Amino acid sequence: MGLPHGKGGIGLIHFFQHGKRIIMMLLGTALMSFGLVYFNMENNLADGGFTGITLILFFIFTIDPALSNIVLNIPMFFIGYRVLGRSLFVYTLIGTFGLSFFLWLFQTYRIVDVPLQDDLTLAALFSGVFIGAGLGIVFRYGGTTGGADIIAKLTFKYFGMSIGRTLFIIDLLVITSSLVYLNYREAMYTLVAVFVASRVVDFIQQGAYSGKAAFIISENSSAIADAILLEMDRGATLLSGRGSFTGTNKEILYCVVSRHEINRLKTIIEKVDPLAFVSISNVQDVAGEGFTFDDEQKPMQ
């Protein structure tokens, strides 16, 4: 017998949440490292942010990126702690050391051979996909890999600029500096990789649990809410509203469902009240019971 609603149950939920975060962040740093080692370092492509600086140090001075990544991020550890708090500081440590560990691992043990020296287009695309997916996962679960990631988090927090866009601007500056070892052809393919990575980051950041929100105005709003609960096992909220033209008080039904459930929702509404007014909009992110938690308050897998 568990304690899903007591202190013990809540503590267990938090434990699993933190454990899942750490695992997903390590997965993200592994994807990033794979992209950096097998596509950037193998094909003489640069990168942006602090990883781009580590690549400059690698190609010019043969300094191991796994080491330089940690050294360069030491000042950022203090910024992350003082500005963004202890929690992000811990996750930044995990992300930074995780990235360095997997950089060392993939350089030391050659898991696969990906010879793309004759096809820089594919190398740039795969670099962008792996690095962008890795960063997106790390950000998605509340962490950073240090360096430019912290700057991007700060600009998002205080100025609302998307993380992907901020990283792209920083990356341009670092890539310009990378011309000390890049030729113009490699620099252009690097820009392609960075652009793809920024798009992938934003795509993942939009929300793994995105959905659809419906505002429903009907004379039978309570009946529609009952039907949604009975047939879809989804809750709905009744809001009070008033028509601007008639001045009549109306009940407005608000309901959020997953994307694949929207057609089913519309079918239910039409069956109960074919004349109901329905407005449907995209929801970037959804959290809570029915989306990230089940009805027993347990994290959904």
C-alpha cells in the first residue's frame, strides 16, 4: 500500500522526478557529445558557445575538449549558483561534467565509424540534430551544460528571448572566431549545423506534452462537461462569461486535451450540442494530472 497523497507519497514522487531529470540530462549530454565527436571533430566543423571554444582549443592547441570544457565553465558555476539558485547550480554541474565525461568516452572508445568527410552536408545536418536534441533535452529537464547555456537561460528568464535564438547569436560570434582554423566552406557548413541545432532546441522546448485547449460556449455546457468526463476521462472547468452584444450571462467550458484527442472532443461536443460555439487553440506545454501525472499523482512514463 502506497501513500500517493501523503508526505511519503509526495517525497517519493519528488525522488523519481529528480532521478528522471538526471537520467534525461545525462542522455542529452551523451547525444551532444556524440554529435561533437563523430560529426564536428571528425569533419573539422566548429560549434558555437563554450563547446565551440573548446573545439578552437582542440584544433589549434590539441587540448582535450573534455578537459577544457570543465576549466572554461568554472566561472559559470558561480554565476549559475548566485543568479539562478542552488537547484540550477546542481543541474549545471551534472550537465557540465556529464558532457565532459561523454566527450572523453566517445574519444577513447570508438563505438561506430561515421565517414562523412566527403559529404559535409550530411555531417552538418547530423551534427545539428544530435547537438540540438541533446541541448533541448537538457533544457527540457531544467538543466544546462554551463557556458552559453546559462547565458541563454538568463536572457530567456529576464528578456523572454527564446533559448535557441540566444544560442544562435552567441554561436555566430564564436564561429567567427573559429575562422582561425576553418576555411570558408567549413564555416558555412558549421552555420548550417548551428542553425539546425537551434531549431531542434526550440522544437523540443515547445513541450513534449503539448496539446489543444478548447473554449466551448453552449446552453448545455454541463452536459458537455459530463460527456467529456464519462467518454474521455478528462476534466473541464466552467467559467463565467457575458456576451458583449446581448449582455447575457454564459457558462464557458474550458478543456485541455492531447493533440490526438481533439477530434474525439469535437465529436462529443457536436453530439450533445451541434450549435455550440467552439474555439480551439494550441497549447505549447501541459503539466499536471492526465498529462505528466496519472490520476494517482504518479509521474507518467
